[in-house]
Amino acid sequence: MTQLDNEIQDLKEELIELWLLVNLQLEKVHESLISMDKDLAREVIANEKRVNSYELKLDRNCENVFALFNPVAMDLRFVLAVLKINSNLERTGDIAEGIAKFVKEIANDFDKSLLEITNINEMFETSVYMMSNVLEAFEREDTKLARKVFKQDETLDKINKKANGVIANYCRENPDNIEQALYLLSIIRKLERVGDHAKNMAEETIFYIEAKVLKHKSKSNKKK
């Protein structure tokens, strides 16, 4: 292996470590929400420092690879993909931290019927599943698996689109619990963004393997 090969392998291993940490953050914040475990929510908030530290280190290491080795072709695409995936992972970590802060702030346990009608558990599970699938696709260089994430994101979009109506009806019937409903609406919006970040990472994975750019293609297809 050349020195560049070693650097590429190190970048891949560091990114996977960050990815696993962010996935764990999502799983823990889901658990903290369902059980209203404020200690677990505080743990998620504290771990955000680790996420930020990984992100900064990966950024620096990518810059070093550019400066020292001038990568080309697939190596260049890989480093560019790492930079963009790294940014999406950091933002996903921010989302987990934001949800954990909601859990810490809210006074009472969430109304179980509210959790049920908003399909919040399905949103969390789908988000984590998407993140795990993209990670596996990245590790195995499996673009077919990466493309499955685009379909999975439709589940999050459907729940998100229904959320306003569901929350409005709940607030009319439960005027004493409006604060909880609004917290949950914010969480739904955040989880929808997790899906967007997972899609971005799937696109970057496909880009570095196949040299195909999908970002603007999906937007133009929607307009047709």
C-alpha cells in the first residue's frame, strides 16, 4: 500500500467511528424520549462534544491529504465525499442533541396517545435504519443499497406531511397539553431532516464509487 492508500484507509476508519457514534446518539435520544430518561438525555448532550471533535479532526485530515498527496480520480472523489458526509453527520449529531434538550426541558412524560398518533417511534426507527443502511453501503461500496435509502425517506416525508393536521386535532381535543404537542412537532421536523442528511450521504457514497452526481437530478425529477 502507498502512503496515500494508508491515509485513505485512516479517513475511512475515522468516518465510520463518527458514524457509529452519531447512530448511537439517535438510538439513545429515542430511548430517552420514550422513557423520559433525563439522565440519558444529558448523556446525549454531553456526547455532542465528541461528535464535534471527530468532525474537526476529519476536516483537518482531509485538508492534509489534499495538501500532501494531491489525490485524483476515485481517491479525490472519496476525500470529497468524506468531507461532505462528515458535515452531514455533524448536523445529524446536532439534531440528536436538540431532541435531547427537549427531553431535558419538558416537565411530564409524553402522552402515550400523542406518541402513537404522530408515529414518532416509526420516524425514529426509520431514521436510524436509513443511517445504518448508508453506513453499510459506504463500508461495502454498495451503491444498490445506498439507493434504497431514497425510498425509505418517503416514510419520513409522509409522517412529516401529516404532522400539522394530527397535532392541530390533538391540540383542539387536549388544550392542556399543547406544549407537549408542539415539542413533538419540532422533533418530527428534526427527524425529517435526519432523513435528508441520510439521503445526502447516500448521494455522496454513490458519487465517489460511480462518479455520478444525483443531487440536482432528484430535484428536477420532482418538477416533472
